[in-house]
Amino acid sequence: MLARLQSLDGVVAAEVDHRGELLRLGFSDPSALDRTHAALRELGYRADEVSEPSAAGARWYGPARVGELSREEAGVIARRVVPPFARTQALSAEMTDRVRDAVARALHAGFTAHTLAAGAPPGELRASCASAVRDAITGLVGPDAADRLVAELWLDPDETRPR
């Protein structure tokens, strides 16, 4: 999304905050604001203008650094979901680490490789990530357990999960 916004005429910078809730945009042409609002609506987002002070202390990630944010999110999800799964599967500590690392890598790859186009069906990113996670861990835990872990990704009570 950041690359799409930054490609608009008159947009010179596009960044997202660490929480993924705010965008910070730089314009060389004030009329680009209207085009940006239209592009965000097309992508399914609502846009409200806020002043810089309302985002005080935010860490910002542009297109070149957003992969770092995706890696962090993938790790957070894996650390939250894999340990309870590992307990139900009686996995060793070593196997738990291997599964957690595989889940984090698969999610990160899914987040960074998948481009959601305007009009993409709901759940497209989720389905892509689920498939990647399943493929990454089936050899470690078997197909039935892999399916259980994938299902648990979407039951994660925290709002920090693939959408």
C-alpha cells in the first residue's frame, strides 16, 4: 500500500507507524491529497487528517523499511500462538523453537510477498499466509497438527494477527 500511495503524482513520501494505524504522507503538490484520499478509499481504507502532534513519539516505516515491521509482527504472532499449540502437542523445547521459527518465517514471507490489489477478496492475505504456514510446518508436526496450528492463528485473541 505504501508503494502504491508513493507512486501517486505529488506524493513524495508514505510511511506507516509502528502500530500500523497511522499513515504519514509528504506532498509536493497539495492537490495530491484528494488523489490520495481516493486511492485509500479504493483500497478499502478510511482516511482522516490528523496533525503531527497527534502522532507524537510514533516510529515511522516507509516502503524500504516496512519489511522490518512485518518481520516483527510475524515474530510476535508466532511467539503468542506456538507455545500453547506446542503444549497441546507435547512438543519438545527444541521442536517448539523450530516450529515457532518456521511460523515466523512463513508469516513474514507472506506479509512481504503478498500484494493486495484494490478489490482483492476479503481474506486473501489470510489464506496466503495460512497456506505458507501449513507448508512450512507440515514436515515438522504432520498435516493434522499443521492444520490445527493454522486454525489457531485465526483464533488468536489479540488483535495483532494477519487479516
